[in-house]
Amino acid sequence: MRILSLLSALLFCTALMAADGVLESPIKDALALGNKKFQSCSGNHWKKNEDAPKRGKTGRISSRAFFQKYPDHELEITELGIVPDAHFGTFKPGDKFGNSWIVRAKGEPVGINHKSATWVKAVIECMGKDGKTVETVIKPDRGCGCGGTSDWFFNVPYSAPSGKHTVKLTWEYPKMTSQKLTREYTVEIINDSGNKGPDSDLPKLIKKHGEGNVMVFRNGAQVNGETYAGVDDMTFSYGGYENDRTSIISPQSNRVDVGYWIVNRKASFYARGLFRFNLDAIKGKKVKAAYLKLSIKQNQKYLPPVLKQSFPIYAMKKTWKEGQREKKYHVDKRGLSEGMPNYLYQAYPTKWTAHLASSDEDRTKQYSELVIDPEQLQIPGARADVTQLVQEWVSGELENNGFLIGKDLPKELNNVHPGLDGKVDEYKKLYNGGAVPFISSDEPIDTAFTPRLIVVLD
């Protein structure tokens, strides 16, 4: 998926698990997000490399055309922004860093454009507690880039250890060439958070109601003596960079976006979040309280005002499946007009009645609302009281097809691109300021901060 702000899980050597005990949140102001805003696109963050292949149809071409033109040419990686001394700089958890790189023919002013750029493979090396170097594979996502670049972003995990770490990057085109391209960098991380757990209210709930009556449904947590793996989640979106989100339900790794995101007319999308928790372990039980908890993936100053907006929560009436749909549901990208397969199969195997499941046939009435969570430790985030809905699920009164978060798309915006069709102001009435990127259940490092449902049994 080519989306400018896409980020993935990165940097870390030792896993963090939530600690027990009453903790005071270091976030005195729940909206006090980070200290810097990363500037991407065309080397704006770093000094521009004037030697890089220029924008245009001749300077940055498709991979197919490139390897036809240079079948046996030696390849090289060119930084679009020159990183001083190959050191990304100093960052704190939640910050992001990265650059744009172009694969090119050595000695030639021609490179491969972003639409066919290869995925980069990367590892992070840092010192383990035993004094030995630990090497961990990381999987960044690429952004759309600007003018044919390929931007790669790395999020500093909230559980990343302090220190100076080595980042090794490798580019490969196995179907085109046996050549491998590598780059090595360093990054300094300062983590003075003390690796606290995510929620200050959890120990309070346990103290008040008893440990046996408080359950945390989160992938990797212990539920009834077994490791729980019952969370499914994903971004449900429309638009993207030149419609690249239009024909699929977006299986973004390690995050779920909710809201409206726009950089320019082409690069824009509207997104809702889907979250489902398997609650078979408490089927038939009486629920005294239930709280949905989500943590923010990035440390960005634009997020607080976005979180102040309304994020209604509905129950899904129809089933859906996490991940990219099967080939038989993959159709062309001409649009989402009624009668087009895209309109019906935005999440297989379900047929939606309205765009992004925005009708009474697709989702229930509003049950709750996501609001800023003052109880989260380390990471600002959001919570919702979903007691009534969870009780209806476990009692069997309502089929559990999960939560749908975010405002419905009105009928007048059906099949209207969020940036290209002149309705930006209408989309901004729904959400303004950017989409909120929540950590998803696929996050491999900051597992304690993945979506969680805290249930108090009566």
C-alpha cells in the first residue's frame, strides 16, 4: 500500500509486557504528544541529493522498463536526502525517522519509480541485557513518496531500549536480478519511560473487583490460563494514492487508521476501524463493565485535535475477514458506484448495503463513542465504555461481528473520491486534521499496547 504516512513496527530487542501494580501516568496532559514532526517527501528532512535521478518519465521509470533498458547494469542505491554520517539522529519512543531511496543504474541518471519500487528488508542491531548484540528483523512500509521516490519510515517502539543502534537495509529484486543492495545506518534512541505498562486503571480495577473478575482480551495476554489470540482488526478505507485503497479493505500492517487523511488531491483517504474480539471465554457471563482501549502508533503533534472529534462506535451486523480479500473479489479500480463489485465487496465475504458499511443493514445503532483516555501510560490513546454491547454479545442477544469505529459516509459522498472529486470540504466536515493511526493487533514489538478489551465480570 502506497501511503505517505504508512509506518510499521521496528526497532527493539527485548519484548515489553504490562507490569502489575498501581502506576501513575507520566502523561499529565493526555494530549501532550511528542516533540517533533517528521518532514518527508523528496529529502526535505535531509539535505537534498542533487545527484539523484530527477522526477519525470525519463528519470524514474517502471521496474519492467528499467530492467529492459539495463538488464545487466550494476545497480546502486541513491539517497534522496543525504543522511549526515549515516546517522539518522536522536529519537524518543513514538517518533519516526526515515528517508527516500532510489534504486538506479550506476552512472546513469535513471532510477526505478515508487510505483514499482521493491520492499526493503531490514534488521536492527542493539545490545541485549546480557551484553550480547541482538539482531532483530524489522519490516518497514513504504510511502507513496513524492514525484516517484520511495519513502521508508520507521517508528521507534515505545518499548525500544535506549542506546545507539545499527540499522541495516537490503533491497532485492529477485524476479529481475540477483543483485542485492545494502545500506547501513545508526540511530540513537532515548527511552526514559521506565517501560511501564499501558493502563493505569487496570490495577485499580483489579484491586476493586478482584483479579478473578477482571479479564484483559489482548493478543498475547493470558485468558483462563491460555495465550489469547482472538483479536482481528484492520483499516476499512476508501481513496488512497490514486485510488489504491478503493478496491480492497486495507490490510495495513501494525496500525489501523480512523479519520480523514489528505496531503494533496491524489493522496487522500477516508477510513473507519474494524475491531473484533473473540469472547467465547465469557459466553453467558454477566458483564459489569467493559472498556475498549486503543493506543496511538505515532508521536505526532497533529493528533490531539483530531482525537477531540467524535468517533462513534457501532456493532457490525455482517461478518468480515481480516486481511486482503481473495482474488475472486479483487476487481478493477474504476470506482465504487452501485452495481460495481467494488461497491459490494469492500470486505469479503460480506456484501455491504452502503459504502463503507454506512447503512442500518450493515451496522447497528451507535453504542458508544471513542474518547481520549487519561489513564494510558507512556502512549496517549483512546477508550470507550462498551459495557452494554459486550453484554449483548456474550448473552447471545447480538452476534459478535466486532466494533466499527468512525462516522458513516453520507449518501452524497458515495463513490466520491476523498481528494479527486472536489468534495474535500465535505469530507473535512466528518473529520479534519488527519487520520488517527492506532496500533493494531499485528504489532510484533509493542504488544502490550495493541487493541485490548478490559472486561469486569459481575
